Amino acid sequence: MPDRQSPTVRRRRLSQRLRQLREAAELPSTEVAKRLEWSPGKLTRLERNEGKRPDPRDVRDLCEVYGVGEDERKHLEQLARDGRKRGWWDPYDKMLPEATTTFIGLEAEAASVLIFEPLTVPGLLQTPEYAAAIFRGGAATLTDEQVQARIDIRTRRQQALYEDPALEVIAVIDEAVLRRTVGGPDVMRAQLEHLRQVAQLPNVTVQVIPFDAGAHAGMSSSFNILQFPEPGDLDAVFVDLVAGEMFIEEPAEVKRYHTAFLNLVGAAANPTNTLKILTDR
């Protein structure tokens, strides 16, 4: 069975738990930093999951301050050690925005992802040729080497669809995605055939919102909702905006995106009718 453990998820889980422990101990961060002789921002960065190499010794010191039992202390120290490992995406750190690498790291251990795309085929479902056309047509001017690196990243992410356990994908796309000829007729024809095939995987659901559905809840931007196998790992939302990517983790805001996604599913053709739309296209 492939190892889909992600250091990004481990760091996120660690930071959330450390914040919960401090709040349960009713200690302000300034007091904790003073006791440990840390700089004021060190604890804040650790609780916000800023930085990629959490120190197990720092975690041990915090556990002593919070009065954490031995079993949980060992568990948190192991999270810190796991969080220091390198993910397969780390070599691409310098060429991708931080929000993108964070998203890839979270996706690597997600159980499911709910996707809405109004303009392009979701990255997890793209062919290499379609992806190349997207990258070359974007706002940034990329070299052939940079384009190929991004295709390699996208292809590597797609392996999660075929692993055990496989990533579950529920993708809602606007009909405009099918009508826009990206990369030329041959590339688009191959992309639509690939979309038909992948939509029949047991872990993939694709639904199309037809033009005659009118206005809908997702016309402003694309978004992904990541859901995780561990109950304590809260859902996260990744929003792709013109001004850049944005992560949302506040539960009330995440709930809004869940509601929007349910509305989009309701506006879309069901999976059977979507397959017919894809075939007719």
C-alpha cells in the first residue's frame, strides 16, 4: 500500500494541537514564551504552522509547560519528527507559490477533495498536453523546462487517483470547460476522452453544470475543499483567485464553501447525464 503520509498534514495537526493545549492551560502566548525564554514570535509561528522544520525539543518543552502526559508528549514529538521530512513536492518549492505547495502537501494525505472549476478541467483530471496548453497560456511567461516541471507535478498528483486507498474526487465543472478549445482540437478531443474515462473510476464523480442552468453559486472563482481521514484534521479550502491563491481554514468560512458546493451539485447534471454530455460533446 502506498504511503500517503504527508509532512504538511503532520505539521498542521501539530500546530492545531499545541494551540489547543495552550488555550486549555489558559496561558497567554506571551507568558509561555517568557517561561521558555523564547522570542515573542516563535510560539506564534509554531501555532500558525509557519516554517517547515518543527523541533521535537521545542515540542517537549511546551508539553512540560502545559502538563501534558507522557503518551501524548511522545505522540506530539513524533508529529514534529514526521513534519520535518521531505515530501515528493519539496524539490519544486522554489518554482511554486507557497500556497500551492501547501495545497499539494495537504492533498497528498486527503481522503477526498470536492472541486469546482468554471473555466478549466480540474488539474487532477487533465492530460499532459492540456496542462501544457494551460501553463503556456497563463499570465506568467514560462520556459519549456518550467512548463515540463509543472506537468510532472500535476502527473504525480494524479497518481493518488489510482492508489490504495485512492483519493476520492467529486468534481463539478461548468459547461464552458467543455466548450473552450484548449491547445487545439486534437488536444481538446483527447482531453474530453480522458475525462470520460476517468469519470468512470469508482472514486471519481464528475458533474457538469449546463449553460441552461443559468446563474449559479460558483461563477466568481474555482475552489477545492480538502477532507481528511483523521476526524481531528479540519477541512481546508483552497481558492484560486486572479490576485493569487488563498487558504481558508476557519470552520464558519469552510462551511460556507460546503454549502456553495452542495448548491453547485444541485445545479449540475447527475453523473449519468454528465457522461452523456461528455459523449455528445
